[in-house]
Amino acid sequence: MRMSGFVLSLAVALTAAAQEDPQRVHPTDTPATHPAITASASVWEESLQCGPVAPASPFDGPLWERPKLLGNWGGWRDELAAHGIGVDLNTTQYYQGVADGGLGQEFRYGGRNDYYVNIDGEKLGVVDRTFLTLHGETLYGQSVDGLTGALMSSNTGGLFPLPGQDITALTAVKITHIVDEHLVVFGGKINFIDEYAINFGAGKGQTGFMNMGLTFNPIVARQVPYSTLGAGLAVMQEQEPIFTFMVMDALNTPTTSGFDTLFSKGSVLLASAILPVELNGLRGHHAIGGAWSSRSYVQLDQSPFVLLPPPVGVPVNRSSGSWGLFYNFDQALWASPDNPKQQIGVFAQTGIADRQTSPLSWFTSIGISGTSLLPNRCQDTWGVGYFYLGVSDTLQTTLAPFPAANLRDEQGVELYYNIAVTPWMHITPDLQIIEPSRVASETSLVAGLRARIDF
């Protein structure tokens, strides 16, 4: 299976090629991405076919075999794609709870809807080699995050655009221009989770791992906003990024345009270098980079990626500037000789951060995942992962006089099996064992069931 990570709009840039080959995933139906942290260059959750198929349209086929529940919309989906417009709609439902330990035992239901529109300016007859990506999202229901006592969310999909709220927001409006085969530039409102992927890990909590410690490298959680205005570039080699640079607003603005507050609190610089490698003919990537913010922070300032305790009564020590350094790795270990999209591989994420402003001083995670080896289950996927985060000793000292808020290092394990009931519907049993940061919380056993439907 060809996988992907941060490739700046490469998915939509390959639209024409995909329409020539109906066995490929329809790229105008896939969110465009750009390289900012990842070590890879394709999308790990793309659909798998168990055998060769060649329908008249990528969306055609019997109800139980086509990739989308609503199929080709009576031909409109192909018609829109022919004019450079790709539309993707999906819903993800979660029933998850703390079965033992934590701060309390309870199961809760929540869900999210995601709406993507990708526009190819050349096919639309507007401007060549330019693409527009839109992402709207709706969050509703409840999450168990307040019950686990952990800094890492046990349900990444339940965090955005804003946790604990029934809300709809437009979190990405990105314009991408391919200057030539070696340079891509982009700008607009950037949804950072959309841009982040690492092969065999990540997945935004909707298809693969659910815990934030295995879907994202939180070492840059202090510096990087979830959704904000920004611009950058990617240097490409053989359609993969080898260097990226980005400047963005330091404020998280998922529910507003962000123009009224642009750079009012500072800016963020983010850069990474990516080295593609091969091991026994199988693709892998190494990425190293860092983020720096000029914003003034208090350690308990809320982050869109980390569940910090409320700062009630805690003395405020404000510092200007914050940094984080990261290293990400992925490597395919096995690929089916009959279908190269069927793979098993490993991934790892690690990093260090400024302990004066960041709640985390260091972080690491490692995991293995891939497609099922069970007969006739090639569209199923599975994964096992482990993460460990070191809480800043400065923050631990600050919270020491407040027993209810005392923090320690955190670690956890997650196992999932993603069952493809049909190509457009997946059901995933998920189990997590978390030793949370909150000292007052016992080791949490978190069990969940996730269902996703692609329309």
C-alpha cells in the first residue's frame, strides 16, 4: 500500500493521473496535505482493494463494494471531478469509556462529521497548477477525556475544532501552487492535524490509533496552533518533500477567520528536513525539525493538543518564546507480492521542548501497524503502539502545593483492529491502558468502539 504523510497538495495535484487509473483512490476525494513534520509522502488510510477492479468510475459498483455509500451521485461526482472539484463527506461515531481506574468509570457517546472540498484551478479554467482545499468539521456529544486523568486525549477525533462543545467550523482554507517539480508554495488557513501524518501511525483518530500520543507528536503542542493563518513552502524531490518551512500566526483560531488578530500575539516558525530511505526495497522516511514561537506563555495556558488542568489558584510565571525539536520515523517491513498497498510497518516519534513554557519536556512513541493478514480481510487494518511523555519538572514544581493538580510522567498502550464491513463503513474496537499524569488518578483502562461511514 502506498502511504502518505505531509505532501503539500500532492493528492489533488495527481487528479488527472488517478482518473486515468480507476483502481487508484480518487485524489479529488482526498484532503490535500503539505509537508511540515512528517517523514512520509502519501496517506496511510487510503482504501485498499482486495483484487483488481476496473469500474467505469472510481465511485461506481454494487452497494457493498463501492468506496462511498452514496456512490457516484447519479454521475455528478465524476462530472464535478472532471471540472476539478472533489467532494468528500464522512461521519465518525465514538462510544468510549473508562472501564476501570481513572477519575471515574463511565461510558460516553460522541461523534464528528468532516466535509472536504478540493478544487483544481486548472481544470476549473481559473489558474494552472493551483489548488484550493476546504475542510469543515462538526463536533458533538461527549468525550471521556475528563475521566482518564491523562494529558493525552484518548480520542483525538473528539478534540477538534474545540473540545467539549457542539460546534461546526471551517478550519482549513488553503491555497497551494506548484511552482515547478521542485517547489510548492501554500498559504491560507491551515488545519495542522490535516497536514500531519506519519506512515503506519497518525490518522486523526478516525481510522487508525485514537490516542493523541500515537496520532501526533505533541512535543510541538505548545508552539503550534490547531487551525490558524499561515504560509510556507516545500522543496520536492521525486514528488516527495525533502525540506519544508512555514510561518503561521501563534493564535489558535478554528472558529474565526483569524485576520482580526493576525500576529497580535506573535508568530510561529516551523521547519523540517525529510530523508526518504529504502530497506530491502521497502520505503521509509526520517524527519527532523523544530518549531519556535515568539508568543508569551504561561505553562498552564491551554493547548489544543494537551489536556492541562485548570490554572485556578496557580501562580503565573510568564515567559516569552517557546521551542520544540522533533524526530519522526517510519519504515515498511513487509508488502504483499500480490498487492503492494498491503503493508505492515513501524513508526516512531520523539522530541524535546522548552520546559519553561511547554508542559512537556520530552516525548517518545513507537508502534507497528498494517493491513490484516487474515484471508479475504485485506481492507482491515490493525495497530499496537506505546507512548511515554515526560512532564516538565518546572510545571511539576509549580503544581506541587496543589495536591489535586499534581502531575507525573505519563505512559500508555493502545491496540485497535479496524474492520472493513464494506469499503465505505469501518468499525473499530479499541483498547487503551493509560498511566495518567494526574497523580490523583489510577491507571485507566479505556475501551471504545468507533464507526466511520464515508459518503
